Amino acid sequence: MKQVMTLRGDLELWARMKPLTESDYGEWVNIARDLDTWPGARELARRAMREDGAARARKLYSPAVLADERDRDALREMAAHGMRIRITTTQLSRGTTFVDRRTMIFTDPVGPAPTARGPRTYTVSASPALVDGAYALFEAAWESATDLAAFLDAHQPRIDARTSRVLRALGSGVTDEAAARELGMSLRTYRRRVAELLVTLDAGSRFQAGVRAGRLGLTRG
């Protein structure tokens, strides 16, 4: 392989990278802002997650990847299967993949879908100097990043038992007066609890609070 080359489109990249999925290697690393990736990347990651539990597949993401509930679930599933995932607040300009610290793949920052400029392009490098330098930057970002589970937990609102009852009453559709009577509190206290709940959930309305609580799993049980 040339030390630096530019490939246009997923098919051209896959033709060059497919042999890697069929060979043995020690480590696979991916840096990305979203879950979209190039063909074969998931297979490379899967092969790097060894049966002995010594996973050498790592992913470093921007917090933006957590915005969608389905993406959060996908990340949790990856972690459950041995992928080491961390979240960094360091700005990530483009997707980068390292295979065994010998090959580095930069994804064109235009985006995953073809545009007026044509298909997505990739820069592939096997230059030791380039790969080592970029890998060192990755390691620095990785060390300062937060493990996925810890990051999600840190952003999980804390809801006590009494607030949980208010949340359930809010979602039941009953009037404030009926909810207050059922919870054994005054109407004024109930409405104050609702206002506090909106602040806790960072919601601008009762409807938004219900949606956010559902996404966070706070309405279960």
C-alpha cells in the first residue's frame, strides 16, 4: 500500500480495506462524531473483540452521538459486547480509524451521504510518522475522556420517590386537583413539585417533561 492515498466512495475504500478484515491484527480504534461508519469497520471491530475478553477495540465519540435514543441503545449494546467506548468533549473534526497502529483512515468531513461534490472521500495513510503522530493525539484525548456508562450516569437526572409519584401523576392525564388529592398534598405544593420537575428534566413544558422522562427510562417501574 502506498504511504498516503485518496479513495473516492465506499466501494473503492472497501476494495482496499477488505483484506484487513480477513487477516489477524491486534487493535482497532475509531474516532467519530456519529455512528455512521465506512464499510467493513464493524467487521474490523468485531474481530478485535477477542473471546478471552481482552478487547482491543476502542471507540471515541463526541457527546452529539448521545442525542438520539436509538444511538444510545446501539452504543450500550456495543459496550455489552466488549467494545470500549468513551465520550470526549474535545472537538472532533472528522472520523479517524486506526488499524494496528499501521494504517490510518481519515473520513472526508463533508458527511456520509453523496453531495453535489460527489461521493464521500477517504485518505488512507500507512506512513509511520503520520500514523504515530495522530495516534498520540488520540491517546491524549482518550485518557481525558469519560467512559460511556459513567458519562450517561452523570447526565441522568436524580429523581426521588416523591418526585417519581408526581411524574406518574403528571403522565396520567388527571387534573392538578385530582393529582394533589391522590398524592396527599395541597394543590400549591403539587404545582411547585411539577415546576421543580420541569427544572430537573430541563423541560419547557409538561409534555416535554413526559417525553424526556420516557427517553431516560424514568417512567418505568
